Amino acid sequence: MADDQDRTVPLPENPEPQQPDGAATPDAGPASEPMPTPPPPPAPGQTPPAQPYQAAAPQGQPQQPFAPGQPVNPYGQPSPGYYQQPTKSGKATGALVCGIFAILLAWAPLFGIILGIVAIVLAVKAVKEAGKDGKATGGKVCGIIGIVLSVLSFILYLVIGFGAMAYLAANPGSVTVVDNAPYADSSSGLNATEDEKQAEAVAQAELDKLKNQDPAFVQQLAAQLDAEFADSAGYSLAELGVDPVAFVQWLLADFDYQLDGTYTSSDGTGTTYADVTMRDVYAFASTFMTDATAFSRSTEAGSMDEAAMKAKLGELFNAAMEKTTDTTESYIGVDLVKQGDAWVIDEESWADETELLFGNL
């Protein structure tokens, strides 16, 4: 019995903790790398040692190591790529400018329609090139508004014109018409004073330039109309493929006049009145606006670049001249001033008169 008490029982080396039943045993790994031994539990009254800080992986997702050379975000979020600012397109600004001018020039229907179409086309091109943009959207909206206002202006002009004619037809006595037929008859020239005869001859010579399509006068009027068109629409007639001289010749194709009296005063001023027959500019504008509006609403307009768009507008402009053959009558007054003993045309007043006849498109 004494021998048994003196015998020591050897303890097992490296005892392993027992796993609960059914729990999976982790892989031991390669034989050369022993499993790390967990630290012993703290004795009663001791504080457990602090664990080194480790960034917690997002819930449900293992933490991934950073690849060499990759920027490190200290907050654990992946670093975003560099932000590339969207490309800006000058067409967006052009669309906005054209759209604003389309609204401002809506009182001149032809110019308002053209600028509205240009604004819509440039806005569509800007969105395709650089994505949605506030300027492009504003230009498109302004272009549509400009076209609508231009069409309404044209309709208003027609209503006012037809209303005035209907009023005159219903109230023929509301306007006093002075019959000055003797001035148009050379046999009765004795009824006019010498000043009136001279002033009338000067006005008649100026009107003959229109009737006979005087080359110098045609060139001057073509340059004037081309410049006015460029100032209002941003494009000259030549840039649209329209010959300004051919346009003036079309306007004067059926031009004719009948003198209706000349009046002079002692202050050296006078006026010669005349009934004028010429091509119907409003009928031409109506034809062109109808075709241009239909073009602006087509898918073809959105797929065109600026050069193709200008060529198309020029094509519609020339086509409108071929379609329009109506004539209309106007009543004009040619102002004159006396310089010494000779009467001459008042150039400023005559420019305003020709603008009313040919430039109010």
C-alpha cells in the first residue's frame, strides 16, 4: 500500500480540449505550422489582456486585403475612382441663345420660326454629345415657345388684316377716297402745279426701277434683305443656299403700280401716292412656315448637323418661292424733298417704305 502511494502518475503531454459532440474539428494545417495555442483564461480577479485592434469586416462579408498599389481608405470603404466632369457642349449655349431670340422675334414670324428650329436642333445635338444639360433643355423649351408665338403672331396678323378688310367692306363710307385720276393722265397735267409735276416725275422714276428690275437697284435691295435676314436669324440667305438676288427678282416678278396723286407743300416737302401690285409676301411666309414647322417636328431634324439643317431650310425657302404665285395690292406713299430747284427722294422714308413692302417677312 505504501508503494502505491509513493508512485507518481505521469500527466498527458499537450492535452487538447475536448470538442462537443457533433462539432467539426478545424483543420490542423501543415505539419510544419503548429496550431496556435489560445491564451490561458485569466485567474480570478485579473483583467483579460487587451486585444490588438482589428477593423471589423462588414456584416455578412469577409474583409478583403488591399491589393498592392491600390489606394487605402481608412474608413474601410472602397476608394471611389476619379470623378470625370462631363464634357460641356457649346451647342447647349447656342440653343439657349437662339431660343431666347426666337421668343423676342416672334412678332416677325419668319425669323421666330427659323430661330426656334435652330434652337431645337442644337439642343438635341447637345444632349446627344454631352448628356442632359440645363441650357440645352432651356433652349429647346424656348425654341418651342418661339415657334408657337411666331405662328400665333402670323395668325393675329391675318385676323387683323381680314378684319380691317371686312370692316371696310361693311362700312364703305368710313374711309374717304380722293379721286386724283387726273394726275395719272398726261392729258390733264395742266391741273397740277409745276412742283407737283416735277415731284411726281421723280417718284415715278423710282417706282420704275422696281417695275423694270433695275440691276443696280436689285443688287442694293438684295444686299439690304440679306443683311436684315442675317441680323434677325443668325444666318444670311446665302448661308442657307438662297440667292438674295434671285429672291428679289422673285419679289418683283409681278410688280406694277398706278399713280394716285402728288401733293407738295411750301416747306419743300411732298408725297406721291400709288397703288402697288406685287407678289404676296404673306402667302410666301405662310407656305414656308408650314413646311418649316413640319420639318422641325420630324425625326430628320434631330439627326442633322448644323450644315445639313441650314441646307434643308434653304431648300424649303426656295421651294416656298416656287409654290407661291399669288399677288396682293398695297397703297404706298413716296416722300420727296426739294433741294434747290430739284425734287429728290427722301431716302430714309423710302427705305422704310421698301422694308414694309419686302422686308416684313
